[in-house]
Amino acid sequence: MSETNAATTDDSPPAGGRGPLERLFDLTGRGTTVSRELRGGVTTFFAMAYIILLNPIILGGAKDVTGATLSIPQLTTMTALSAAIATVIMGLVGNAPLALAAGLGINAVVAFQAAPVMTWPQAMGLVVIEGAVIVVLALTGIRERIMNSIPLALKHAIAVGIGLFIALVGLYDAGFVTSSATSPPLSLGTGGQLETWPALVFGLTLLLMIILYVRRVPGAILISIIVGTIGAVIIQESEAVKEGGWGVVTPSMPDSLFAMPDFGLFGEFDLFGGFAEAGIITALVVLFTLVLSGFFDAMGTILGVSDEAGLLNEKGEVPKLGRILSVDGVSAAFGGVTSSSANTVFVESAAGVGEGARTGLANIATGALFAVTLFLTPLAATVPAQAAAPALVVVGALMMTQVAKVNWDDLEITIPAFLTIVLMPFTFSITIGIGGGMVSYALIKLARGKLREVSIWLWPVVALFLVFFLIHPIEQWLGVR
């Protein structure tokens, strides 16, 4: 970097002839151009656009405590709106090529942990609170302290467990794996056989997605979802799969390709009702899980993508990290306001970085394309789970790579990490997986006389989980059950 560029900072006065984009994003200082930023922004959009289709499938396929479901078209609108606004704000405030949208894993917590014990507005209220908590944690520095209190191996195990969990969700929603009241509790397809057209669509879409992804085809996930949807529509038109055979969404050509956005879910949240509906302890544990998933996932992605973009300074620090973390928290809360689940930084931002993105200008392009999709909700409403769910399996496989970072030779880590990973899919509960790992880790350290190795910040978390696991005996003892 030249001396002139090295001396240029965000606080420096604009040099003569600097245009508004140069002054706002410091393009020259970061060694980039408008065309490279726009190209990177478009690449990022196509790499993560699948979330517009996948998030409604996940949230729309779940029921709340009253049995209510969310509208797929409304969810599609809110997912695109939330992603567009959050991504643009990150570009303007954080000046980083970090796009945001509803986070996979986090939306699973909302759909399968929060919703079954409270109403949808109450669940989204917890998401708003989660975002507010993340902002406070970022501004006070507590976020880093809590993060450092959890052993790195358990952080990796949490990622692996969530990956297995969302993969199981994908396999189950597609009908590739089904449940039974008899033995075995889970089986392949129908009676151990894949004998339906929807199962074929899922299998072929998954194979296509794997092939395109390993060949590093840009937009591999989105392309596969589109191809799978086209195949499903053709099959439905010619074979007429019986009603309910596809699950929540039956693939059929919409009357029109474009429609005005449906903002019916905007503002549909209840901040504190979930604590009354589910109970304070249960709601707190769900909130803790949301916060834990949200800020750990974002922190790792921010560091990884920033490093890939060459934005870290000589100390390994991210420029404007405080702003970036604050925007991340505000964006998470905004996801609750829109009922699209918490937004987080997407690792697919690295695809745009690979195309040259280095500043927040790339986010403007990505956000603009998300805004355009607001008018394409009829298309999204034709996507069946069998076409979208393979993305959950692929993403689950990618999250599984974190398992190599766990030291499996250390029993003090092996058992807590194992419990964290297996309890999530086996109990269909992310919360139970995290709790099992945290409690077992602390108790093993206590049993081996290594109490001082457990951070003081971790004990309140362990205590909370112990109350969660023992809530029914406690309620009986107190005479409230």
C-alpha cells in the first residue's frame, strides 16, 4: 500500500476530487473499485439467495403452541425485506462486505424450540430481545467475556450439533426420513422404502446440489433449488401427487410471476408474552440459546470473512468491529420485528470477497437485489420442501467439518462435546444439546478437582441449565405443578 493510501483513514478529510462513494467507502484505501464491489455484491446475493426460499420452508413448516402456522408468501416477503435492510445498514455503518439474512440454525431454534411452547408473536418477541441483548453485550464488552468462558471445543461441538439437527430437519421435512410409533422410531421413506415422487425429487436435488457445490459452481444451492422446483412442478402436473404428499407446499405454477409484497407479518411480535406462556425458566433458556447461536456464529463469520478480504490489521483486529457487532445485534432484533427470525452475517459473503468485494458498497448491491425479490413471492410459494430441504443437508455437512477441531483424546472434552452433538438431533432439541454439554463439562472438571479451570462466567449458565433439566421436580417441590 502506498504512503498516501496508508495515511487515509475514515477520519481523514476527503482528498481533492474524491467522489461520494470514495468518501463513504474509502475504495482507494482498500484497493478496490466500484465495478469490483458491484460484482462482488451480486455474487454474494446469488450465493445466499437460497435463504429467501429456505427460511419460509423452515418457519412455515412449524406450528406454535396454539397450532398456528405462518404464511409462506408473507415469510418470503419478510425474509427478503429483512435481509435487504440489514445488509444495506451493515454496508453503510460498518463499511464491510458482510451480508446478513435470517440465520440457519437460529431459525431452527425459533421454529422447533420457541414456537412449540409459545405463540409466534411471542417467539419473535424473544428474537427482538435477543438482538437487544447482543447489542448490549457488544457495547459493554461482556460478549467477549462470555464467549471466552465456553471452551473452544464446545463451541465447535455446538456448530456440529446444530448441523446434524438441521440436516435431520431437512431429511424429515422432505419425507426422506419418517417417524413411526413402532420400532424403529425413524426409517427411510415409507416403510423403509423410497417409493414416492417427492422422495425422488429430494434425492435427485440433493445429488445435483452436492455435485455443483463441490465443483464450486457459483450459486450452486440456489440453482439446485430452482431445478428441483421445476422438476417437482412437472411431476405434479403430470402425475398429480395426492394431497399432502409434498408436505406444506404443493408445487404448481403460480397465476403470475410477480405480486405486490405482503407485509402482514411486520410488527407482529410480543416482547414479554413468551415468559408468561412458556414459563420464565424455559423462556430464558430459549433466549440464551438464541443469543449463544447468534453471537458465536456471527463472530466467527465476521473474523473469517474479514481475514479473507485482507481487512484485519497487524493485531488481527477487524476495522470498526464495534459498529459491525452493534449492527449485527440490531439486525437480529429487526428479524424479530419482521417475523423472519434473527438476521446474522452469512458466510456466503466470502463468495463476494472472492470476486473482489472489500467495502460496504458491495452490500448496497446485495441489498438492492434482495429488495427486488420482494416482488417475486409467487415464485417462492411454489418451492416444495423436497427442493429446498437438500440445502439443509448440505449446510449440515459443512457445519460438520468443525468436528475435526475437537480434541477427542481428552476425556474432559470428549464426553461434553459428544453429548452436545448427539443430544441435539436425538432429542430434537438444540437447547438440550447445549445444556448437556455445558453441565457435563462443569461437573467433570469439578469431579477431577479442576474447579478453577471453569470460568466464573460459565457457572451461571450451568446453573440455569440445571434448573431447566430439573424444572418438573422443582415445580412439584414448590407445589406449583
